[in-house]
Amino acid sequence: MKDARKAVERYLELWNETDAAARRAGIDEVWAEDARYVDPLAVAEGRDAVDATIGAVQERFPGWVFRLVGEVDAHHGQARFTWELGPEDGEAPVVGFDVAVFDGDGRISRVHGFLDRVPG
């Protein structure tokens, strides 16, 4: 998966996209129709639910951004990567990692998210 880093960067860009129409257009481009996102706090099935989940996270953490931390490890249509969430110019109080599974067209079909550090 030579383009895994690009795909992950685009995925994180969508988590940071605050324009609802642009975010939705990106989700339709990047995510497969059978999209499923799950982490300890959310389960989203379908593109509409993924979009709503991203919107809810943005409401809960206004002005915060997701950033890729380190390298993307990818093989056999899947990638794992660490991310952080925090103020654009500050330390990130939230850290986690995701495993993204891609379909045959290179779109994200599944994301399994894990939270390593969350505010108390």
C-alpha cells in the first residue's frame, strides 16, 4: 500500500474539515458505501453516521485539530497509525491510534479506533 500515508492524511483532513458540505463531499470520496467506524465512544455505520460522528467530535472539541503522529504502517489493504487531537498550536491532550481497512477501490471501509489518552 504505497499510498497509505496519503489516504490516512486525507482521512485526518476530513476530521478537521469544518465546512459541512466540503466534509460530506470528502467522506463520499474517501469512504466506501459500507463505511463503519468504531471506537470506545462511538459506532458509526454508513457515511451519514460517519459524518455525524465527525461533526459531534468537532462540537465537543471546537478549534482542536487531528494530527498524524509518526509513520503509517500498512499491508494487505489495511493501515495503522497514531494520531493526536488538541489545540492547533498546543499540546494534544487526546492521543489514539486507528486501524483503517480499505476496499478494493482504495476507499476506507472500516476504521477501528483506540484511545490511548483522553482528558479526565
